[in-house]
Amino acid sequence: MQVEISPEAAATIAQWVSRGTYADASEAVEEAVWRLKEADAAYVARLNEMIDEAVASLDAHGGTPWTPDLADRIIADGQKRRAARRRYSA
């Protein structure tokens, strides 16, 4: 597989290799991919935890049933808040 990277990323990898942090560019890229894979797994795990917490909270305390009227109220509330922020920041 061949990939193109920015000149800045290439320069960073070259620095790491010249310092001896990595043996070569391939090793640096493999490490970067491994770290991204770990970060992605941690992100997905945290999302799943948050979903579990939300479901447990709904199970324990109930919730508001989703209806078209509720959606309209949420949208209207958001529009009012956005308008208020615009007035405040203007």
C-alpha cells in the first residue's frame, strides 16, 4: 500500500527517524496507526458506556416519550436560544 502524506507529516517522521525514535518511516507510521486504533477503541468504549448510563437512567427514572410535538418544542427552544445568543454577541 502506498499513501501520500503532507510535507509537514513527512518532516516530522524524518525527525523521529533521525533522532532514533523509530528505526524507519514504516515503523513510525505503524505506531501512529496502532495509536489511532487504540484511541478509536477507547472512544467507542466510552460511547457505549455513555449509552449504557443513559439507558440505565431512563430505566430508573423514566423519560419523556418522543412525539412530533416534543420535537417541535425542542426545535423552537433551540431557535430561541440561538436568536438570543446572536443578540447577545452582536
